[in-house]
Amino acid sequence: ELDKVIRWETGRFGVVTGIPGMGKGEFVDFVCCKLNNLYGWPVGFYKPEDMPLKVHFSKLYPKIGGREFTEGVISETEAHNGMEFINKNFFWVNPPIDINIDDILAKFEYLVKAKGCKVFIIDPWNRVEQSAQHSDNERLFIKKNLIKMNNFAKRTDSLLLLIAHPTKMAKDEKGNYLIP
């Protein structure tokens, strides 16, 4: 059903947002696994909140292998084969501290050239280093970075998705989040 309303193409940049805790990252991981499965597109991630790496592996494996990445649920051979597949198709940019968008995109460009990556995920936007260079003009700073990400996707013929977590979302009278 999703394919009827969204066309996944390279050379594109998109932003994913939504209600806190509703699975934005899980949804994007699912899309990445399907794009890899259908088209063989390797994926590059900047997901500092999914560390250590085995945490993200355990989230990707069920989307690829169809079962939980848990001892007793899958065999040692299945675990090995799954990790081997993930290591050949999914790549991470995970510095010990937050980095700026230029450094992330430079590392993504390396993954284009070295690993053939066609899909990239930045999750979440608030973990990208927000330098003081924007001189207190946050809107201009964001605009410039969005242009950099859009240009990167076009220049490298890749799909770049940015996950933006909303802040201070409004709730209705029942305490439910309003749809962003």
C-alpha cells in the first residue's frame, strides 16, 4: 500500500517526522531493508542513539530474516549468516561524539565510493552538531544544512532521509499528541 503513495528514488532528500515514540526510526529501518532487498541498495547510517552496534543489528535482523535476533530463537548459523549479510549491505558512521553535517556527508560520500551505498539515514537531527557558526539565526542555519543534504543526494544519486524528532508537541484534551 505504501508504494502507491511514495516513490523511493535516488537523487532525493526527505525528512521523516512524527509523534514521539511512534516508530519513525523503525519505519525507516524497514524501508531501508526493503530497498536493499528489492534493489540491492547498500545503506549508510548515522544513528548514534542505536549504539552499541549490536542494538541496531538486533533491530535490522527481524526486518531481513523475519525472526528476532535472540539466542534460542535463531540458530548460531542463522545469526552468523544474518550478521554477514548486514555487514555486507549496511554501514555506520559512528564517531564517539556528535559531528557536524559536513563531516557526516563526507563520510557518507566515502561510503558511496567505497561500498556503493545508495541510501543514507541521519537519525536524529538533534544529534548533528549544531555549531555556533550560525550566529543565532537558527532558521538560516537549518536552511543551509537542508540545502547541503539535498545537494548531497543529487550529487551522489542517493536517497538521504533525515529523521527529525519534534520538540514540545501539543496534546489534545485527552492527553494524546496532535499529529505533526
